[in-house]
Amino acid sequence: MGEKVKGLYNVSEMPNEVIDENKMIFIPTGIFGIDDKLNMLEGGRMTLLTGRPGEGKTTFAHRVALEAVDKGFKVLIVDGEHSSFVIRRGLYNKVIGNNKNAYDLKPYNLKKIKVPKTHIKPMLDDWCKDKLWFYSKSEGQIKDLNKLFDMYKWMHEEYGINLIILDNLMSLMEFRDEDKNKEQIAFANKCHDLVIQNPNMHLILVAHPNKTATKGESIDYYQISGAGELIAISDNVLQVIKSADSVEDECDGWIEIHKNRGYGTFKKVELVYDEETTALVEKGVVSKALNWEGKGTQEQWKKTDSPF
């Protein structure tokens, strides 16, 4: 070929690998069992997150986003279904949780919603300032996968984004049925190539399973939108599962690790749903609240056994 091919090596001529932990990132999920098994969410990797509609994919993804912000990472959430105001309200509710001194309950037609108190909202804004961005399809103009890719690649280059959450692939773009799998896989390949080249970034790609997925049961690889190709591309594959029947003193659901590149066997982590924080909490493990008040210590969450 005449010229050295980039990426082609003779093993004996490669330099020793030097692991500089100061240049590596590890993003916690907020669920100890997942973090322990995956070694947290490593930079330079892509996670495929799946589960039936309404079973907790976005709830889990948003908790990861908040954990990342709390640790000083920069996050971009790309959402195909909700407005930016709805996303922010949900995230802030998770942050303030059951701290009744931090919010008021305001009438919202037949419901009541949490609204941060006047002196609390600036604290929340300051906590996530320059660390949390949203892109809402309902408010934006991007309809093309290549333009979406260019947008978040630019965000990484311009702002140093460490975590990108694409929620979810089918709702973000408009596909013709005959093209959707091919376009999804091509897009996922570009995403994975990007994170490989950037060890200070992790990407979570949310994808629905197809209609054959049964409530309360583990899915087969080929039930995930995009079939086996998306599995092969991804470094981690997680499924959020809601219990088919909620039974007192049992878990409300669990997360299954279907694929874990580099760290061994599969594992199921049982969860309960905390209504006050609208977050998924590992059964039997008390999680830490987020340090948005800047006190230097983190109060513990109240663990509940309420159903989803």
C-alpha cells in the first residue's frame, strides 16, 4: 500500500500501555450493584439501554445524568418525546426528592406538582450550571441522523461533554419502515466510533424492544430494536424490567446486565421505586442523595417498598 495504515500495528513494535487514571472517566449510575459489575460507566464505551415502554428506562437514564452532574461531569440529554421544561421539572424533582423544605405543591388541573421554592431554584440552577444541556426534538428542527450526530459531536468538542444520553432512538428520528434498522445500525456505529476515539466520553443509547417482548420477563437479544447488530456494537447492554405483579416486600423490578464487555458474567440487580424521588433504588442498599446544597455531606435516601 506504500504508506503506514492508521490503526494497523505489529504487536511486537507497540509501546507499553500506560494507563493514566487522571485522563480516564468513570461515571456512576447511582445503583451500587450496576456500578460494581460494570466498573461504572467507563469513558470510551457505549451502553445500550432497553426495556418495555413505561418500565423505567428514562428514569434510570436520568438518574445516571444527575449522578454525573453531581460528580462534575458534563451531560447532554437528547430527548425524542418531551419538552425541555418537562425534562427539567422531572430532573429537579429527583434532585430535591423528599426534602419538603425545598418545594411547594402547586395545583396542576386535577393533580399537584412539585415546584422548587423561590430560594431553592437558584441553588439547583447553580448546581447544574454549565454541566447539563437538553436537546428536545419537539422544540428542535433536526430530523436527520447525520445532523443529530454532528450536533452532539460539536457539543463534545465545544463544551467537553462527558455523557450523552440519546432517549430514545426510534422517537428521535423519522424512519421509513424499510430503512429503519439499516439507518439505526449505521448511526449506532458512528456513535460507537466516536466514543472509542474519546475516552473522556460515554454514550447511552436507549432503544425499545419489539412488540414480542413480554412484561416482567427478560428479553432475547433479537427482541431489541435493531436486532443483533446493536448488541454487537454496544459495550454494555442493560434491560430495565418492571415486575409483572408487585408483591409486598418483594422488588418492584430489576436491571439485567445482558452484556458487559470486559468484566465477566451477567447479573440481575433488584430495584424498588422511591415515589418521593421518582428514582430507582437498589433493594437492600441505601443510596446517597445528591449534594446540590453544597454542604459537603450527602443525606441518605429513604428506601421505600412502594410499587411502580
